[in-house]
Amino acid sequence: MNAKAKMAVPESLNEEFYQISADIIQSFNKFRPPLDIFVFKEEVGRIAPYYKVGERLSKEQIEELSGLVKEGLIFVSRADHVVYVKHIAYQLDLVLVDRNLKESEIADIFLEALTMRMEEFLDQPIPVVKQKLWEDLMVLTEYLWGDVYRIKALAKRLHKEHSLAKHSVNCGVLGLTIFIRMKFDAFANKDITRNHFNRLTVGLFIHDLGMTKIPAFIREKPKPLTTDERTKINKHSSLGYEMLSKLDLKYKEIEACVIEHHERVDGKGYPQKKKDKEITQIGRICGAVDSFCSMITKRPYAEAINIEKAAGSISQDAKYDSEVTRHILAWAMTVKS
């Protein structure tokens, strides 16, 4: 935010503004921007209306607006944050160039954008849609690579209602949170490669890919599953693994998340009955996070469980890697349910 402009806003005006960059202004509809625009009047030291939604900018105003943006005199209201979030969600890479957004606002944008992309991908898991999701996830990894602890703001915003897309986003965000906590020294010493980070991020988000092959009426059934329905559900890990080739996603980190997230350290998981360290570390993380995220959202067949209670429960369950669940519990203790 421009400090001079912020200081000049009258105390009686209970509103905050932030500067708009040239990249952001160019992403708006040229003649009809999606939100109100304000200009800082230097001669009187005040913010004043420049454009109101519903109006139409003239060619002269568009040229003038471009010049005012370059001078750092154009602002939008934080009261329009919801509109701004939806706009940026469609062009997610803009979060990397807008230096005036708060970390919490960027987290809102990521959650909106990634949930939207996951919905599109899970509805149509084909290469062209996968590519859009991949590009947005690379924006996330670029953002986190500069400071991995930015993940904290995202992890405070997990979805509370269940859907396949929302569950996928929750698992992606929390999975990264736990991975980063466990790999503190590796990140500090730069022992984690960017490619590894990119691919495990994608894996955590799309681990439930195979669920797209399971009929929605089974996935969302409010009553206990029949034996046949449970058998179909249990095939989703293998089905997802088979889909990776057609999507050009045959990377070990992604494969581990997709095929191993229902393996258990006691050997009683599926589909390969792996146990202990036969399961990759990222597979163990994904498995515990997948179960935990299912517990803390409201599902068709069960109410959400309090975050701390769910973390306490999973940390005592011998089916999961104790190091992973210890970090889930530690994270949960820092978050208000």
C-alpha cells in the first residue's frame, strides 16, 4: 500500500485502499473494470472516486488511467476484496506481480483459484484441463519457494464443507504444510530441489484422481456403503495410477501420492498392502493428511470433527506414521477450529 495515500485518507472514512499495478489494470476489462477505482489527489491529499462499476471509461480516460497507474496514484478499495479475489483467480499469476496484497488476501485468492481449477480438472481429467491446473499449481510453488512459511496463511483457510475438489485442495495445502514442517532443515540448507517440490505439490493436490472414475452417487452416499460399493471405492487408487500416463504425469512423487495414500504402516491398507518404510515418506504424509482432512469437513455421511480432536485421534492411531501425525497435531494446536 502507498504509505502517503494511506496517511492522507480521512479518519472519518472507515475504508482502506491499495495501489493497483499496471499488470493488474491491464487484466481488467478495458472499458468496464469489474470494481470501483479511486485516484489519489495530491493537491488536496485525498482519495477520490475515478470510476464506478456500471459506468464506461472513454478512450481518453483509459489513456489517462494508464498514466496515473504509472505514477502510483490509482487505488481500489479493500471493501471490493471479494470481487478482486474472483478476478485474480482466473489469472493467478498476477498474485506474483501485485506487491500491495496482504498475505491473507493472497491466501484467499489461492484458495479460490485452486478450488476452481480442481473442480474443472476433476470434472474433466484430460490433458488440456490438467495443464491449466498444473500452471496454477506452479504459481503456488513459485510463491512458496520464495518463503515456504507463506503456507501458514493458506492452512488457516481449509474448507469446512466436503466436496471432492475441496477435499483435494485441503489435502494439497495441509500436505505441503506438514512436508515443510518435516523438512525444515532441508529447506534451510536448500537440499530440496524445485522439481521435487513442484511434483510433490501436484501429487498432494491430485491424489484422489481415481475418484473421478467412481460414480458420484457412491462417493456422496449419506448411508453406509454396500460391500460392492466399498470394493469400487477401494479401486480408486489403482484407477488414478492408471490415469497418470495419459495425463503425462508419471513422476515418482505424483505416483506415490496417488497409489499410496491408502496404504497403512501396519500393512492393512490398500491396494498393495505395503507397510512401514515400504511406503514412501510422501505417501505416508498423503495418507495421514487424506484421512485427517476427511475428518474435519462436513460430509454427506458425517459431521465435521473439531480440528484438535481429529488431530489427537489420528496421532494415537497406529495405522499412520507417528512422525507425520505428530506434526499434524502440532499444527492443529496453532489453529483455532
